[in-house]
Amino acid sequence: MTKTYVQIQKQIETLQREADKLKRKEIDDVIAKIKEAIAVYELTAADLGFARSAAKAGSAPRKRGRPAGKGRAKSTAEPKFRDEAGNTWGGRGPRPQWLRDALGAGKTLQDFAV
């Protein structure tokens, strides 16, 4: 017997509901395992990379897995553009808001060249 389009659509909806229930159960199981591991290993938000303010302040422990000092060094290029307020931009990446505002007001990049 051939199925109709409507019958197949109902079957899809039923399977989708079943898949959603299974996914929710699996997610609950994964979350429980993660919580257990966090408790056992006494992990903090900083250990997991979630504490941005602590990491910026330098109070967060070093990330595990990569020795200190390895990887790319931060660029310390001299600023190429500066305004009278002391704002600077090295010419790389998106233009900062202060520069976009000034350019919108009729200034040119040459007005800010260092």
C-alpha cells in the first residue's frame, strides 16, 4: 500500500517529536555528567574559559594544555593615526568608532596620520 503525502508528513511530525524528546534526555544526561566532573575536579568558570573579567585582570589560572609563552605574540605596531584626544589606531582591523565618527564629519585619514 502506498502512503500519501499527508500520512508521511504526520509520520515526520511524530518522528520529530520523538527525536526532540530523546535529544532533551541526552542533553540532561550530558549536563549531569559535566556537573559531576566540575564537582569532582573542582573546576571554576575561569578554568572553563567563562570568566572573562577575571582572565583580563590576570587573576585566572593559566589555561591548561599549552605551555606559557608559546603561540603568536601580540602585535606592538606603532599607531599610524591619532586624534587630538589621544585616541590611536594602528591601521589594522576595523576602524575605531572615534575615527569613523570623525570621517563621517568630513575629516580625512590624512588629518590623523602620525
